[in-house]
Amino acid sequence: MSRGAYAAATLHGLRGDDRARAVWLDIVDALQTPGRTLAAAHFGEFFDALLLIHRGRPHQAMELLTIPPEELNQWYSAQWRPWYAAVWAEAAVLSKHADAAGRLERARRLSSDNPVASAIVARAAVLADGSTDDRRLNAVATAFDEAGCRYQWARTLVLMGGRDRCRGEQALAAMGASAMVWPPEPG
């Protein structure tokens, strides 16, 4: 149950409502499994990093994502491995981490069975190449749209710039999300 509460907290964070986010994080704390810390599952790091990336702070996301995704191998953490790996690679690209290319390659392998996580990795790979307006980003946006992932679809449009950025910003606003910070803040 703590995973759902953390997702709700993140949703409020994406909407810019940090007060409601804090309430949900208190619920997360109350739902912890006795004998196992929340940190052992690593889904909180994923959700917090996702929010930090939305807010243009990939360097702070990198500070949270310290565990290599291959180490998420317990039954309670392995289900988060593709998501964690995707955001781990995306934060590395956006913060210009020295091992961004290596993280992308590892994340590709770890997210290959998850269409949304693998599209996040594909988008990060395009950004790593220094491109924000080529056909590959359009293909990534299409993959998100086909997977029904409107949030990541809209984020991709913002990254594409121009009229696509306006469409993405309008879509984010329509779903109640706060404005995405792009380009990200420097480290």
C-alpha cells in the first residue's frame, strides 16, 4: 500500500502541491512494513527523482539514485528495476554525468520488457546525442502515446520545442501538472 501512497504523493508534487505531497508522505511512513525500511524497495527514490527531473533538478535526482539498478534484485525491489533504471539513466543524461552513456546501455537492457520505461531510456538517448527536435523524439512521443502514458508523452513534446513544446505544456496543464522546467537547471 505504501507504493500507491508514494505515487499519490508524487502526483501532488507534479501538480505543485507540496503540502498535499507531505500529507501523502506521512501516510507512506505510516504504511511501512515492519522490519523492512522503505528505502530497501527503492521506489521512493524513483518517485522523488521523477519529480526532481520534472522540476528541472536532475543533479539532485542523481544524488538520490545511488544504487545501481542491477542491485534491485529482491522480490520487493525488482519490480521497480525498469522504472528506476530508466530514471537513473535520464537523470545521468540531463545532468551530463560522466557515465551517462554507460548508464543508458545498462538501462536499455533492464527496461527492455517495459514499454514506458524503455521509451524513457530512448528519449534520454536522443537527448544524450544533443538533439531535441529530430524524428527520434517524435517516435518516442508516439510510443508514449500508444502506451497510454500521457504525462511522458507531454514531457517529450516539451523537449521537442517549438509548437510541440506549446502542445506539451498545454497537455501538462490540462492534466493539472505544474509547468515542467526545461531546460534543466545547471548543476
